[in-house]
Amino acid sequence: MKVLQSMEEYNTLINQDHIMLMFSADWCPDCRVIEPILPELEQENSQYTFYYVDRDKFIDLCQELNVFGIPSFVAFHKGEEVGRFVSKDRKTKEQIEDFIQSIG
């Protein structure tokens, strides 16, 4: 999974095809639970380019996108948000897969 480095990079990449942002933090126990399944999710959903967004480093972006719980996922396609799975709840692989399938 690629790691978002800057707001400039964010502004460029959301205008690309099929971008999936995963908001997380090193201290988040629910984020650590899904960490082992992320490579498999990326492989099974290769139409998306996945980016890890450190919630603490990009707190202003989180506020802008109303991402107040982690782990959370926000999908973009050519500058438009096409889906979000945002909550403070622990997420299962099946729930994440269902979300990705629901946005095509």
C-alpha cells in the first residue's frame, strides 16, 4: 500500500482513476486488526490504487472529508468521491469487501 506523503500528492491523486484512501494511525488497535488482510484486499481489488493516510499527519484532511473514526475508507474516481466506509467501528474483511463491491 502506498503512503500519502503530502497534500499536494492528495490533490493530484484524487483526480486519477480508482483511488482508495485508508485512514489509519499507528496507535489504533482496530486498524492493527485489519492490517494482515490489507495486502489480500489490494490484490483482490486491483482496479483501485490504495493509499494509507496517517490520521495524525493529515488531521486537516480528515476534518475536510469528515473522517472522524478510523479505520475508514474513502474512494475517489477522477476527482469525485464515489464511496465511503467511515466509522469508528472495527471492520471485518467481509465488510470492507462489501463496501468495495458496492462502489464497483
